[in-house]
Amino acid sequence: MEGRPLDDRLQAQQALVREAKGGSVDAYRELVRAHEEVAFRVAILITGNAADADDAASEAMVKAFYALDRFRADDPFRPWLLRIVANEARNRRRSSGRRARLAERLAGGAGSGRPGGGARLPSSGASGASGAMGAAGAAGALGASGEAAPSAEDTVIAAMEHRALFDAVGALGERDREVVALRFFAELSEAETAAVLGCALGTAKSRLHRALARLRQALPAEAFDV
Amino acid sequence: MSESRSPVDVETRLGQLAAHLTWPVTPAITDTVAARLEAGPARAGMRGRRGVLRGRPGVRGRPRVRGGSATGVPGRAGMRGRPGVRGRPALVAVVVFATVVAVLAATLAISPGARKAAADLLGLESVHITTGARPAVPRLPAGTAPLGFGQAVTLDQASKRVGFPVRLPTMVPFDHPDAVYVSTPPPEGEVSLVYLPRPDLQLPGAAQTGVGLLLTEFRAQLEAGFFGKLAGPDTTIEALTLRGQSAYWLAGAPHALFYRDSAGDVFPDTLRLATNTLVWQAGAVTLRIEGDISKARALAIAESIP
């Protein structure tokens, strides 16, 4: 949130949008740059894998450029764009539905009703070598030099708490999980969440409200006792 | 960081949790999109991150530019700083996909048991959660990072992941890579064995990446028909044979090579180090050595791979 005041940035963005509407690829490039991360994250929450998310986000960005003449320059650009990204990501999820269904089955999610708070995979502990795949992505492995390390104790406590919460979110039904992940993990605004879900703002709010209520229920006081 | 255990609203806690999520690295979407737009409207329909060019090599599937785009967008907006790109569609495809990198890792600094929970939550097949004490996955020092090596793994993990045994040179010191990575695409995965510079062994670091030598292995067939034509003017290509199979020595600063995957699709793969490169076929697997080394040395390393 540092940097220029929000108004300035919005104005700069609107100027870019207008230029892009006029056909400027350079202007649009800047818009894409400013949104690629959030677009990719939204896409990954929907497609469930980085490759499809990359495809979906890129494809959506290209489509959005050609759809710019239907976009009103004074409207907020980000929700509009994210909606296109979400649609593209859903198309891809459908086309790789088999994989998605598999993931869902593994998650004990849709179809089997709401699993208990502590839903675990049968294989959880022994996820095996391939599951333990190092976990250090390029970011972790190569770029993780900047952050100051918290104390080991803090890390452990926080990790336990995070894990309990993470598990609880994971145990929600798919619809609840989706809205919570979009709002809190992709850190979308309510309006953006609504755009991505393709519903009215009020609908998104109430979906989120219900999801959080279920999450609270699923998190007893001793939830951290993992 | 040390949130107390007193009741904190779940929204606050979700916000704190979010700060601990590490997402997969965002690929170079901007470059992909800009290149596609610059290539013109017809190309907007061209799908697939690898720039799959179906068909035989040499048949450049230049899409017809439809008569005028609906938006009045110029078919080819200027490709800044890339003279000569216009009218060379296959090269455009290289530009498009040169920097596309998928890193299938989301990390969360918590216990190993939560790994699957993360996968369940995000619906990801390949979400990973890091713990303080990681298995012995060698990693490169910070600052060595070229783009797109993927996930750091052990050699065994790499072999499991790509479905073929990763081959190591027997020549010292290349029998012990400093780090091993797996990335996709290609769909079946690509293993990168990374060696740090060894000035004592006349192995300098590549200018931009600080990597001494890179050995890449993946399941594909070389597609020389493509890359031969597309090498830049500063690159010389020499056809060789290595153990009776095709090999190529590319001197200069080659940009990308082309391969055909098991589905028959041709795809470009960017060279990471922009240094001399030896690429050869070993059965179903393509191997590639990149480094600031001589042809003789590259061949010697290659020949030491059983």
C-alpha cells in the first residue's frame, strides 16, 4: 500500500485503460503487469494447478484486451478483468474436470457432505517421496533471502495455529472454501470476490458470512491442539 | 508473529494465515500476453502455453490475419526493441513462451502433516508446505537464481517425478549437482541439474545467472528442423552424433531450441544460460548441457553419462 495515493494510482490506471481501449498494447502491457499476480492467483484457486492457471490468466488477459471496447473506462478495471479470468479458469477446470474431481474426492469434499473438522487423507502422514517434493519452489529455494526469520518458538506456535485454521478451511464445502480463499487468501475485495464468483455483491457477502460462520463452528477452542 | 491463543476472530486469523501462504511463482503473463497481442488478433486464438505448433517442422502455421479486428487494434503493434521479429511467426512463438515458467509449489511454513490439507484446500495436486526442517534438498545460494528452474528436489524425487531415471555424468565434479530442480512444462517434467561455478576447474559462472553448468533432461525428441532455422545470427550450429544419436553443438548465445513431445507437438524451450550448448538425444530423453565451456569439454561430460 505504499507509494502513491490510491487516487493517483487509480487515475494512472484509468489513463492506461483509456489508452489500451484506443489500441495501445504498451498501455495494456502495464495493466497486465499490475494485475498478473492477482489474476494468476484467482485462476489457480479455480483451476487447481499452476499450468492451467497460467494458461487461463494469459488467455483471459488477451481476450480482455479485445473486449476493452465493451468496458467503460470509469468502471473499476480489476473486478472486470478478474471476472474474465475466472470465467476462463472455469472453462479450463471443466475441461480438466477429471483431475479436479479427483482432487475433490481426495479432499473428501463435495458429494460426501461436509466432512468432520479433522478431515484427513488416509495417506496423510505417509505422503511419500513425491508428495514431499522438497517444497522449495523457485521462490523458496532461490529467492528467500530477504525475510527475517522469526524465532523458532514463534514459528512453531504460529505454524500450529495456522495449520488448524488451514485444515478447517480445507474441510469446508467447496463453495465455502472458494469464497473464503478468494477473499482471504487471494485477498480480493468483496466486490472483486463477487465479480469472480459471478454474483451480486450482496450474494457474495452472505456467502462469505455463512462460510465464516461454519468455519467458526469448525474451530473449537482447542483447535490448536494439534 | 506469536499470536496469542486468546480468541481472535476468524477473519483476523485468516488474514494472518494469508501472510504465511507462499503462492506458486507468478509466471511471466505480461510477456506472454504482450507478445500475443503484438503478434496480432489472429494469434489470440492460439492456445497453449508452449506455443504448440502442430504439424511438421517447417510448416509455419502463420494464422491468417482476419480482415480487421473488431476492436480496431492494429494487427501488429510495434515490437519494441525486437527488430526483425515481424513476419517471423515462429520466432514470435519463442518470444511468447520464452519466459513462461510454471512452478507448482505453494508453500506454507508449517508442519509436514498439513501438506495434504493444503492440497485439499486449494484443490491443488502439487501444493507443498514447507517446514522448518526440510529434507535434504540441496539449494543454491540466494542470488544464483535464474528464472524457471522449478522446484528444488532430491535426485530420487526428480526421477520419480519425470518417470525416467535421471542420468548423472560420472565425470567429477559433475557427478554431484549442487541442486536439482523439476519444472513443468513439458507436461512430463523437466529436470535441471545445476552446478555452481568452479573457477578452480575452469568453470565460470554464466553472466546473468551465476550458474556454472546446467544439465537438463526431459522426455522429448529434438526437432532440429525448427531450431536450425531459428538460431540467431550470433549462433553457430554444428550437427554431431553422440552414441549414434543426433547431437548439436550450439556456440554463441542460442535462444531457444525446439522439441517434439510424446504427443507429437513441437514446443520451444528456452535456454536458460544463453551460453554454449550441447543438446543430444538418448533414447526417448533429450539431454542438454549449457555452460561457458568448450565443445570438447561438453562432449566429455556428455560421454561420461552412462
